[in-house]
Amino acid sequence: MSFKNTYFLLVFLLFFSFISCGQTNTPNNKLNSEKTVAVSSKEILSGSQQTNLYLQLLKDKSIAVVANQTSVIFKKASHTHIIDSLLTLKIDIKKVFSPEHGFRGKADASEEIADGIDVKTGLPIVSLYGKNKKPTDEQLNGIDLVIFDIQDVGVRFYTYISTLHYVMEACAENGIPLMLLDRPNPNGHYVDGPTLEIEHKSFVGMHPIPLVYGMTIGEYAKMINGEKWLKNEIKCDLTVIPLKNYTHKSLYSLPIRPSPNLPNDTAINLYPSLGFFEGTTVNAGRGTENQFQQYGAPFFPKSEFSYTPQPNFGSKYPKHQNKLCYGVDLKNVERLSSVNINFLLDAYNKTPKNEKFFGATFTSHAGNTELENQIIKGLSAKEIHLSWQPKIEVFKKIRAKYLIYK
């Protein structure tokens, strides 16, 4: 081969390598229940994928699984729901417990979900959202082991960790082991936000932690046990099947939307900052295709950016339905590594005095009354952020005891 041909071959190979490397870090901006694993996530193996670590522990046992649409096992360019996979492997699954949004992940936020039967498998589905948030003794009767496999997003007011708490508590009370199949935390690269004061405990915040806690759900389960947060300080017989090739600095693009209103990586990253709006009169994109990627209200000053919330998948009754909202478009914002309180301050300052800004659930979302008072007093974003730091530092020392990954 001539030098000239060799040169062009090398250039071609370098170009191809560059393109391939670029693709591996492309964020997944359209998540849904039909998409397969993103290229950037292939090297990270979830607990569920590593069947060699747990399959033998399930043999000859009656199993219950806590699962939703994210509970899948990825293999190359396809995925199989863990329920289907385990049934194929002759594991004796007796029932499925489902969290907020349901087993198939289609229900609205705060929408009560009834028990039912899974059409595909014929298994009974027991809802853990609504009046029954904790498995009852009767529902666990005859169960030898419970599997928990749900994708979390690492934010305190995202209720899957509250479901985890109640499942751990029920298992502990009934002497049933819990196996948790760990999954990456897409917001696991930082710790930030106001810390919950225990007197404001609710289902959208059960533990004295910062808003963003920087732990996988497996690490978090260890902390629930270790800090004795379960009722009467009981402990759950917990086994965590760990991730492979994961660190807290890993950039992980979720291949399946974890709930109806977190459709892509941008929304998931902005959720800690925009989730506060759930406790205000401001719309955070519900009723549009850009949930948690914009915010606005009809009473904001007129601006170039506007949208009209309409009922859609995941939001049957969006805030300010059918009203033109002026606001801020955040679809192209850079990836955050802290809670950005500027969005909340901006919305508060744009709200006329005759409009009530804070709603009944704002304190539950903030985890304390201090944040609302700070905003009313006119504190700056920097001042508010600095006020969080002492409790964050205390939490980081607690967190360090339970980390599985660097």
C-alpha cells in the first residue's frame, strides 16, 4: 500500500473513531417505554442485568416484585421486563407491587391507582400508591422474598424512595428478606438543596436529607437501615445487587422515562430545580411535551416565549389548562450540578402581589418552612444556597458510610 493510500486510510479511521466516540456521550432526549438502552449507558450494568449474582437466590421461593415500566433487563439492542424474564426462567412470582404512576407508568402524579391483574402475565398487581402505600401482612402472606427493581432519579420529593421505605418496613415486620437490584442515579453527581425537617415529613419527603442526595437507590436503602429510619428502628434483611462499571460521576442517560412527566435527560436534570413549582401556582411544563423544561403562568409579564397547557399523557388536568402562559424556556440549558434556585426567585418576582404564589404543598416539597420565608424576605439565590451548606455537610458524613460506588 502506498504512503498516500495509508495516509487516507488513517484519516478515515481517525474520523470514524471520532464520530463513534461522539455518539457514546449523546444524551437521550426522548425517553419512552419503547426505547432501548442508550449507547452511553451500555458499559454500566444494572443489578437486574447481572442474573448470575442473584438467580440462584430465587430458586424454590415464592417471590413478590416491586416494579414498574423501568424494571427491565437490557441485552444488546433490546430489553425484557424483569417479570417476563424471571417467569421465563421458571421463578415463582406470586404478585407484583406497583408504585406511583402504576405498573406500566402511565398514571398522573398523585393519581390513585387501583389493584388489578396484569393482562400479559395474569399476575395480580397490588398498588402501593393511594390509600395503601405499604404492603399489608395479608398481601405478604406466603411470600419468601421481595425483589425491588425501580429506576429512581435521586430527588427527595420523587416518591419511589418513599415506597422503598414502606416496602423495607413491611418486609422487616414480616421477617421477609428484600433483594434490591440497584440502578444508576442520573442526578448522582452532586448533593444539594434544602434539608427536610422531620416535622414536615410526608410521602414526598420522609427522611432528613437534602433535596438532591447523590446516592443510588441501593445505597439509599442501606442508609434507611443504618440510620434506623424504619418504624421502631427495626432493620430490613437487605441484599443489594450492585451496579457494575458505575461511579457517581458517570453520565447515565435513562433509556426509559421513569415517570410520565420526565420525558428526557434535560427534564430529569432540571427536575430538582423546577420541582418546587409543584407547590406553587406556576406551571412547570405539565400539559406540554416539555415537562420540567420550562415554566410559566398567565399572569407573568408578556414575553417572546409562551405556551398553552393542554391535557396529555401524564397530565389530565394541568395547571392553567387552556390558558396562554408566558414564561421561560429551559430546553437548551447546560447540565446542572446544583439546585438552581434562580428559577423559583424569578417566578416569584414575576407574580403580581394579588396572585397567591405559594400553595399548600410548597413546604412539603421544600422540606421546611425556611425556604418560603427566605423568598418572601427577598434573600438572594446565593444567600439561600449558602444557608443550605451546614446541613449538607452533616449529611455528607452520614452518606459516606453507605456509599457502594466512588
